[in-house]
Amino acid sequence: MRASTYLKYLGNYMPIYSYKCEDDHVTDHLCPISDRNNTKLCKVCRADTYMIITPVKVSLDPSDPAFAGTWMTWERNRAKQMKQELRLEKKREG
């Protein structure tokens, strides 16, 4: 089942499950949880299919503060900026 993939169908939320046939066709089927293990027909070749678990597609946004690289880059840039500001301040004073 695709993580958190649900469609509202006839007033109830139903998950979408992925199924694969022997010819490696992968098709998705909307069905109740209780029906997920029952045999489905491939939408391409009409052969029997079996349920598979598909990985969740995750894309990390580098501008997201939760992304580790973003924080380290910000910290490094901030340290450089502070050094430059300190040098400018010393020049003005001295």
C-alpha cells in the first residue's frame, strides 16, 4: 500500500494497493483493507496478481530547516558573516 494514500469512496476512506502480475505489470486497486489479500486481475493482461509493497517516494527539500545539510550550511555561512562583521567593526574603531 502506498503510505497515506487514501481516497474517499462512497463516504468511506479506502486505501490504494499495488499489485503485480507474472508479466511484471504493476497496477493499483482501490479496495477495503479486508479485501486487500484477495486475488485481483491485472488491468493490462487480465492475469492474476499479488499484492506488493511499494516504497514511499521521498524528496528532501534542501531549503527545509529540518534537512541536516541546510542547518550546517547556514551555521557555516553565519560564522563567516560574523567574522566579517567583527573585522569591519575593528576597522571602524581602530
